[in-house]
Amino acid sequence: MLTAIHPKLPMRDKNKTKAFYIDGLGFKTVGDTDYDGYLMVQKDEIQIHFFEFAGLNPKENYGQVYIRTNTIDAVYQAFLENKVQIHPNGKLETKPWGQREFSILDPDTNLLTFGQSQ
């Protein structure tokens, strides 16, 4: 039985990534050990791991995660209040496939799409 998935995404600067996810998106660090070159964050039941990739070219990063929520409007509003930049092509809207979605890019251009079924 599969019980969870924790995507691993690249990061260039652990401090910037940590600040973005904790201060901007409301995640918290996971565990009580700080590992060199590795970061684990969690919000509600969603956990994302990051590995250091100092030579990452953000223009060539195709990391993506789709996160389901049952409070899409509240999540979107909280991000706006925290001055999180919404992807220019990812404003909150109901898509033709019936999902209400929006997207953001993190400091390393990992794409995070948040969606709720209608």
C-alpha cells in the first residue's frame, strides 16, 4: 500500500528556498536536524524535500509539483497577502477540465500548481 509521496526538487540556495516556503507559503521545517545541502518542509499533509544543486540554471529547471487542496480560494488569498508572486499564466481560474487552479514559481523556478476539484 502506498501512503504518501514527498517530491524532491532542486535548490540553489537553501536560505532563500527556506525563506520562500516558510515566510511566503506558510510551510515549516520538518525534523529537528539541519542537513547540509538538504531541506524538508511541510504544510498540513504536504511535504516537499529539496536537494542542493548550486549549478542549477533556473531557465533550464523543469521541476513541477501539483498540490491538491480543498480550500483553494483561502490558499490563493493567503499567498497574495504574503506578497507571493502568482505565475503570469497561472492566475486562479477554473480550467476546462474542471479543476480550479493557480500556479507559482519558487526561487529556482520549480513550478507549484495548486488545484481543487469543482
